[in-house]
Amino acid sequence: GQSLEQPSEVTAVEGAIVQMNCTYQTSGFYGLSWYQQHDGGAPTFLSYNALDGLEETGRFSSFLSRSDSYGYLLLQELQMKDSASYFCAVSRLSGGSYIPTFGRGTSLIVHP
Amino acid sequence: DSGVTQTPKHLITATGQRVTLRCSPRSGDLSVYWYQQSLDQGLQFLIQYYNGEERAKGNILERFSAQQFPDLHSELNLSSLELGDSALYFCASSGGASGYNEQFFGPGTRLTVL
């Protein structure tokens, strides 16, 4: 089977940097994605890592270590609007198809 | 706005009934994915269609079925509804056939089974 672990909640102050971790166990691992979801809204894609290392997109960075089955999402210069749930998702290859599996998500609360 | 549309926005029905949820992907996207999101189960992948054909299957119950039509819109049919089927159902689309591509999610259909 497969599993993903994410902390349930993280709190931080406006302007700070926050890191949200994701550890996974799965066969056929292909890549790790991150999505943001505001309350009542649709998930929106943030980043994707297939190879080890850091991917940067503006204030967001995502890291992957395939050997450690671990990744994280880093948010810099936090803003109030960043308060949301953040999901990591693994793509695994199974029977010729790529199956996405999402973690339970980390709720980020940004305080002024 | 992701460009993915879903109807209806809300649906309230009774146990044992059957409902159909509809999704139109972004213009040009060939893949459609269906997800169920509930408080206790998180976001669960149900099924993917690519250009009219079933491509990948997740935790979809036998009471649920889906299809993708020639115009690429998709429908998710839920039958013999149970209280536990109450959830937010999302459809997402992507350009490629592979599930690791960036997916664009629709606004969701909130299903309440009474």
C-alpha cells in the first residue's frame, strides 16, 4: 500500500518563513506534487518534483529527496492570504497508469 | 478561475437515490480526473479518463461509475447513495495522459445525502 504523512497544522507569523513536510511510502514512486486549498475552494497546483533537489517558484519552493522518501514545501515572506491547507500528492506508476495519492494536508495559519 | 466547470454546485438527495455530476474540462485538456473529498478521508482519487477512455482507477466504489463523452465532458454517476457518500466531489483536468501532470481543479459539487 501507500501512505503519506503531513503535520496536521502549522502556525507562523506574517513575513516569516515556514516549512511543511511530507513523508511517503509507496511503490512505483514517480513524483511529488503540492497543492494549496483555501476553505471551500478548489485545490490549486503549486509545484512538482520528479528529481531530487529544490524547485523555486516565486515565494514557494519545493524539495524532494527520493532516497529519504521525503519532501517539503517552503513558503517565504508569509502573507495572511497564505492561510490555507497544503497537500502533498505522490504519483505512482501502477499497471501502466499514474495514480495520484494525496496526503491529509497541513493547515497553515498565518498570524499578523 | 481554472477553466474547469462543474454542475451542479450543490446537490441534496436521499439515501438510495442516484445522481449525476457533470464536468467540463479546460479547453484543450484531454484528461479528466474525479476526486472525493470528505473530512475523514481527505482527497481521494476515484478515476481518470483520457480522450474518452478509462485511464486509471483509484478508490472508486462499484456503485459509482463515470464516462467521458466525445466532446470531452465527463459525468460521474453515483447510485444507491448512502449517508457516507456525502462529500465534496471535484473534477480536475490536464493536458496529458499521465496523472503526474499539473491538474486544474473545478469548483466542486457538494453532495449531501439525507
